[in-house]
Amino acid sequence: MNSYFASQPNHSNSQDFEQRMLDNAEHLGAQFRIRQISFDSECIYAKEDLTALVLQFVRDLGQFPAVCVEDGLDTRTQEYFTRLYIRGQQYEFRTSAEGDYVDLDKVMPMLQTIAHEQQPTHTFEIIHPPYDQTGIVIFAALTDLQEAVDRGYPCSLPSSHWVWQKHEWPWGVYSDVTVDHLPELSELQTRYYQTLHQLYTAGYNVPQLTAERIYLTDMFEQRKIDICIDGSNHTSFNDVLAGGKVRCFWEGWGVVLAYTLVQHYGGQPALYNKTSRQVTRLTPSAYLRQAEVAFGRRPATTH
């Protein structure tokens, strides 16, 4: 029996994870002077609601001298819009009028544009907790935020993004790795970080993370290895199957997990195609080479 699953407590790992991220947000946010505003993401019922929300972000949180010059409903796109002026520059925010959720995919880029143009040493971001319909937008100095994230502050930054060679690793191709003994997740988490660091140091195009930015758990105690990066509770899901087999997801984080199991735990790899259900067995060295091709190499820096 695998030691990790044999020793699991009965309480929810998701609660442990969420509480840890909330604690990190609180104490690291205070330490690194990160300001924040929380809001109900289901708050848009009229054009005035969008205006009130973005002024809260821009004036109250960012402390920019913003003035609303127009808001309304764009009947062509069915979007509410708010136009602000800040020191002679106009900025327009939009969100769908067909639901009550604020569309942060549209709002956040405009907030970041304001920070970049008006105070380029700072940025607006959104953090992952509290994992319900409450959102938290933050405003912080870029250097402070990076240091906080490196220590475990739950906010995704571009340094955690992949440049994944999808043509080298097709959609739907899992890595099935069979191991004699699956370690405790605390040990596997350390090995996972070491593998990622080793690959980055060797020049592969993988994210450069600190150990504090990586968290492995079985979130809902369903025989999974959930890889949580920067406080996200849905970065990568990987199944633990019968017979010591781990089915690793087909994008970067999952392939690094398979790479770790092959390199450090003597895992025997195979590729499983979700669509065709075809299984292709590989030698460990062949699998590691194929993964490295998919990671790709970082471009050489010029001085």
C-alpha cells in the first residue's frame, strides 16, 4: 500500500490548503505592504455598479486621482462601460451586462495598464484566496510583490507561466508512470521542486520558482496528486491508479511530475492517448529525452 494514502487524516486537505493560503496572504501581505480590497464578484446589476467597483479599485486601492466622465450600456455588445480620466489619460472598463459577475479578464488588464502608465513601479493583481465568489484585488510595488510571492504569497505572476511546446506533446497524451513505492507528498513536493530547479539550471524553458510557490496535496482525498502553484487550487490534476500507476496530465506541470517519478523513484513510463486509448511504452531515458524536447530551451540572453 502506498504510504501517502495509507497515512491520510480524515479531515479535508482542501481546508488545510485554503487556510494556509489565507494565512500566507495575511502575514506576507502585511510584511510587504500589499494593499487589498475584497468584493463580491456577483455585483453587476447596472452601469453604476461597474463604475462604483472600478473607482474603488482605482481611487481607493491604487490612490489615483480618477474621475468618471461617462458610463452606460453598449447595446451593440451588451456590455456596461465606464470611462475614467486620470491626469489627462482616458481609460475604459467593460463587463458583460448579461450576467451579474464582473468580468475580471476585461477589468484586470485595464487596471494593469493604469498602473503601468501612471505608476510603473507598481501593479494591480488578483489573488487566489478565498476560493469562493469573493474576489480580492491587490496593489503593490512590483519588487515587493515578487519577493512576497517567492515566499508563498498566493498570487500568480508571469514567472509561473509556461511556454509549452504543444506540437511536441499533443493534447490528450498522459504520462503513465508506475512506481514500486509512492512517497509521502511532502517528500514528493521537495523532489518536484528540485527537478524543476535542475531543469531550469540546465537551460530548459520551465518556470523558475522557489520551493514556497509549490504545494502538492490530494485536495479532496480522491487518490490524486494536485499540483498547486502560487496558491491556485486548480493548476494540475494527476490520478493515482491501481498498481502504483500515476497518470500525469499532458501539460507542463504534469510532465514535470512524471519526469520526477521517473528520475528519482525508478518509475517505468508509458504514454496513454486519451482519444485512441493507445499505450506506448518507453524506456526511462527515452521518456526523459521526450519531455526535455517538449520543455524546450530558453533563448540565449544577449548582453
